[in-house]
Amino acid sequence: MTSFSAGLKRSLAIALAGVSMFSVTAASAGEITVWAWDPNFNGATMNKAAEIYSAANPDVTVTVVDFAKADLETKLQAQLASGTTDGLPDIVLIEDYGAQKYLQSFPGAFEPLSGAVDFSGFAPYKVELATLNGQGYSLPFDSGVTGMFYRSDILADAGYTAADLEGITWSRLIEIGTDVKEKTGQILMPIDPNDAGIFRIMMQSAGSWYFDADGNPTIADNPVFKAALKTYQDLIASGITKPVAGWTEYTGSFTSGDTLATVTGVWMVGTIKANPDQSGQWGIAPIPALDGVEGATNASNLGGSSWYVMSSAPNKAEAIDFLKTVWGEDADFYQEILVNQGALGSLMAAREGEAYSASDEFFGGAPVWQNFSTWLGQIPSVNYGIFTNEADAAVVAQIPALTSGGNIDEIAAAVDAQVRQQIQ
């Protein structure tokens, strides 16, 4: 039994016992029901899409039901595992790292959209992660395209310009961070030793993952994974990073000026801009590329989610048409949610809009959204598989050995062994 299956049975028992708490009445004709989390981001963008669609289709309404993310996942998994479709929505939001888990574990539960949506208009990596047996299942939504956010004022004091951070490798970043520390006394980056996100960023930037296309672990003998381990080890040994614990300490580190930079997803823009007194003191650059790795790029992803239509949807035809016409074709809609919610969608045609090309004085007048949308199109496609969380946990378990200078081959083998044990 896989760890996912075991966890699913536990979730099933919990969720079905409390199903009345989360029950949603069956949608009436002409009503599209959507399950999502985060009403200020996902919910807000979906409500805007609903407003646009209902204006052109007054006989159709869209109702967004807000859940905590964990509650949504528990209820969805439990109902799918039990075969109970009553009360399921027409459309559900699923995090990209979990896409293949749902598609492979519950065949037939989600409606293929390949015949309705023109996937050629979306960032290729977003399409690939929700493709199974040649069929695309999601309407791609927000991207976690990554960049390096940095305090341009302090790096300028140390003699570095924006051009010095373009197209660099991680070893070059270590050299810059070391020089900045010597000149200013300040540390470049925070790193949370309980978060494997930086490994995911590094691996995808070179088109690799923990698993191959068939779901088999590619860890012990994966040169990209080993390069990521070695890069992390070098970062720690260089003295240009500072350990932090948890989200609040991590974000507080660079927003307070305690550290000077971070490599993360585009969704960090809002957190950084929440400090108006730092306007003009920040810059963005592409992420560094892995040294000596064939196919290494300066683009990657961290996070993101997409919309899925349930095969059992009471109003399936309307749900598909809604996603196709607004989320799949309306570039103006993406301008609005970029400005109002900071949502960087993955419809490539939206990049031509005015909101994307606008300069941002907070980031020194850079066209922030245009830069991120350019990097979006460069992200290598990988198949996240169904056990990314298990692999992350195995990596985190080896971080103490990694930071103490342990042997890379032995650490990779230990991660591989733990993952294989968990997914048996």
C-alpha cells in the first residue's frame, strides 16, 4: 500500500464522518459551483471571471465555495475514494504538485479538456504537469515562475548593477554574496532547513525531477539532483546564508533588511511591496542556473495551481465553456487580475497587455510583470508525479548531513532509499 493510499483512507474516515460540516447543496441548472481556497486570491480571481461570464450569459451563475486548502483536499479525496459524487462541484482548484496524484489515483473523475481548450496558448510546463495519456485535464491558472528578489541599493553600494545578476550561475552568486558580505557585513539569503522548495527550484530549472515520466524515482543516480545537493551545500558553507524557521521568520528576514535577497516565486511580490518605505530599493533578476549541468536554465517554478472540471459535474458543459471563454481566451481578464490580485496567469497572450508592460518604481522602474512573464515561457516542463511531498520529506531529513559536509553520493542514496520505502 502506498503512503498516499494509507493517508487517503485516514482522510476518508475523517471527512465522511464530518461531511455535513462541508456539505454543499447540489447546484441548480445554470449554476456552476467552484471549490477553491484563499478568497483574497483564488476566490477573488474566480469571482471576477464569473462576473465577466455572467454578463454575457445571464442565465448562468458561478458560485465560489471557499475552503481552507487542507479541508478542500481532504473532502475531495474522501469523496472520490468513496465513489460519492453527490455534492461535488463543477470546477475544483488543485495545486500543481498534486495534479498527477489526483489524475492517476482517480481515473475518470476529471473531464479531459483537450478538445475544448487551446493548450498551445499556455505556458508549456503548466500544460505538461496536468497531462496524462495524451490528454490535458486542467485550465492552467497561476504560475509560480521564480526570480531573485534583491536589495538593489545595498548591492549597488558593493559595486553591483542589475546587469551583474543577469544569466549567472549559483557559483557566481556565491562569489557575489561573499564579496557583498566582505564589503557591507550583510548576509545575502535566508534558508529554511525544513523547506525543500529550493531543491525543487534548482531541479526544474534543469528540466529534472525526483521521478521520471513513468513515476519511477530518479534520485540516487540523477546528476541534476546531485548538483542541487552540492549547490545547497556550497551555499551553506560559503557563509552567505542565514538559517530561518518557518514562513514568518523567512519573509521577515529579507523584508526587514536582515538579509538581502531571496530566490522564490512571483507571488512574493506583494509581500515585498507591503513595505512602502523600501520603494526603489529592490530589484529582480532571473534565478541562477546550476553549474555544469546540461540543459540548465535561469528559469523555474515554485507553486501554482489550476482549475479542473469534474466528470460528474451537474453543469459540465457550462463549466467547460466558462473556463474556455474567460480563463482560456480573455487576455483583458488577465490584465485585471494581475493589477487587482497580483495573479500572474499562464495564458501567454496576456503578456502583450498594458498591465504586463508597465514599469514598477518599487523595483527601480523595471517592468516586473513583463520580466516574470518572459521567464514563464522559459520554464522547463517536468512531470511532478504523485509523490513529490514524500520526496521533499526525504530531502529535508538529509539536510543536517548535507549542511555538515556529508558525501553527496551517500546523501542522494539515502534520499532515494527513503522515497522508495515510502512509495512501496
